[in-house]
Amino acid sequence: MQWQADMGVWKKKESEKTALTRRLDELLAQNVKQLEEEREALLDLCEGKKKERDHLRELILGRKNELERFAHTLTELEETAADQNRQLDENTNHDRELNAYLADKDHVRYDKEREVYESKARILAEQSNKAREALMSLRTEYVRRYPGRNVPVSARDNTAYDCLLKRLSCDDLERFKEQASRQARSAVEHFKDDFMYKIRSAIKEAVLRTEELNRIISRLDFGKDKYQFVIGRCQGADGRYYDMFMDEALEVDPSQLDHSFENQMNLFSMEHETHYGELMGELINIFIPPENAAPEQLEEAKRNMEKYADYRTYLSFDMQQLVQNGDEVIKIRLSRMLRKNSGGEGQNPLYVALLASFAQAYRIGQPLRLRRSPAIRLVILDEAFSKMDAEKVASCIELIRGLGFQAIISATNDKIQNYVENVDRTFVFANPNKKSISIQEFERGRLKELVQEMDI
């Protein structure tokens, strides 16, 4: 019966359970989701606070380190200030001025006083910079106008300019100007004397050397030709100075010279000055750059000085071929014929000039008292006479022998036949495999025997 009663109650309980389950599901669907959202929000807020806490800890640590550095710097500054105070000399005048300035102030604020002072100092610094710029501009213009006065432009003080002003404002300035004018005229005269003498001497020396070379080659036959060096007045515009240097009025007779200083002979006689004074002044002006000259003008003046101080500027140099036509000798200027001649003919005067120069360097043909110590008279020629035929090569070698030279001549294989019958010894260098060089020596007589054996 009890079980039966329980079965009746069970159905009721089952109905209540179903209702409660439905209610629980409703509650779970509504409140738990909201609570979970609130929980997530709280967790995010907590994480943000943790990060903020860590950042604040870092800031606190940085501020502590910065405070320690400031404390260390403050300690060093206090020590430096203490050292400077010990080294600072007391200035009673400054102290008195400071006390007088502070006496007018009811309430002194040093920060305000510092701002006022810095403002005044800034204005004065700007004015000082502008004044210095104006001073630098004036100094630059002064140095440009008077380049001979060696005064600094960027100096902080004006000491150099004060000293210069003291020198220039002296009472003897006019007398100094007159002395400077006389010295300038004397310097120009001495320069003219020295310059004219040096150029004249150099030209005469060049003429003597040319005559010496001509004496050497006059005794030599270059095949059927003879040659002669020619030196004379420059054919260009600079040739107009030649007569001025070589005028006979400049010739000095030592027997007529007076040894007293006052009566020294004036090389520039009145006659020479009358004829060439203007031309000489024109040439002298080339050596004097214009006042306040620009760098380009100074560079051009330097080039002109180098040009006109060289005696070769006033001369022309040439060679001429002497052709015998019966009893008449025809002279042909090589400067006009050189481009028309063939390669071999163009080399003839080249080697005449070269060998004549060697002969002069070795002092061949000069008296024994003028010769140097015995020399080997060595001449080394690389692929010489390359454009000449065998006959002209033989003439060249004969000329070398006649002058007493010891010659070493290199030649290529295709030109060797022009040499072997005229030289004393021939060395043949071969390198067929590009690894080792072989050298074969041939005497002139032995070479003929080899040729005969090859013909047999």
C-alpha cells in the first residue's frame, strides 16, 4: 500500500522535476552567459592593471636611476664649483658693482636677473657678429686691394692693422715713397741689364753650339747628302724682339770699363734706348702682373714669364739639305720638304741631328784641352733606320764608325739583312716556344761563310 501511495506521489514529483528542469534551463540560458561575460571583462581589466603596474614599476626604477645620476652629477658639480671657488681671484670692483646694483632692488629674484642678463647678452652677441662680419668684409676688400701687405683677415684683434697704420702714418712717408720710386727704377734697370745680358748670352751660346755642330757634320757624308743646322730669328710675332737683344750697341769692350761705381758703363746706351726703349718696356711689362690681379691673371702672367725668359722664344730652328748641282750648292729647308719626303728620306736628317748631338756631347772634334776624360762613346738605338734601304743603312753605320762611336742597334728579323754586312757582330735572339730564349752570335766574316754553305 505504501508503494502504491509512493507511485501516486512519483507522478506528481516527476511533473515538478520536469518543471524545475525547464526552469533551470531557462536560468542557465539567461544568467550564466552574462556572468561569464562579466567574468571575462574582469579578467581583462585585471590584466590591464597588471601591465599598468609593471609599467609604473619600470618608470619608478628609471626615475630612481635618474635620481642617482643627478645626485652623482650634482656631487661632481659641487666639487668642481668648490675647486673653481678656491681658484677664483676675488675682484673687489665686481663685488662693489654687484652690491651697488642689488642695493636698488627691493626683492631680488636671481632667475629674473639671469633672464634679463641673457637677453642683453644675446642682443650684444648679435650686434658683435654683425660688426665682425662688416669688419671681415672691410679687411677682405683691403687685402684684395693691397695684396702686398701681409695682414690677417680673420684675426680676433686689430694689432696687425694698428702696427700697419703706425708705419703708414709716419711723417717720413713721402720720403719713403721717393726712395721706393728710386729703388723701383733701379730694380727695373738692373732687371733689364741682367735679363738682356742673359738672353743675349744664351742666343750667342746657341749660335756657337750650332756652328760647332755644323763643323762636325760638314766633314761627314750621309750617302750622297749633306746637312746643315740653321738657327735664326723667330718667324712669329716674338721675332720682333730679336734685334733688340742682338744689337751691336750692347757689345761691351772690357778695356773701356771704369772700375769706379759711379762711372760704370751703362749697357743700355742712348742709341739702344732710342731704338728699342718702347719695345723693351713692352717686354718688361709682361713680367710685371697688373695691380690687384685676379688668380687667372696671375697664372697667365706666370706662363708669360716662363715663355719670355726662355731664349728659344726668340729663335727658330731648322735643318737644310745641301744638294750639289754642278758647281752650285742648292739648300733645301727640311721644314718645308719633310712632309713631302718618303719615310726613309725623312729619317735621314733625324739621325744626322741625333749623331751630331752625340758627337757634341762626347766632345768629338774639339781640342784635347776641352775634351773630357776618355769615354766609351756608346750609342744605343732601338729599331733604328727602320724605313731606310740597305744603302742608306750602310751610310749611317759608316757615319757612326767615322765618328768613333760604339753602337748597339736592335732590329727585327725582316730588317736584319740591312745590318749583317756592315756591323762587326750580330746576336740573334729567338724564343720560339715562349718559354726560353736562345742567343746565337755571328761574326761578320763567319756569317758570309754560313751564307756560302747554305748556297752550296
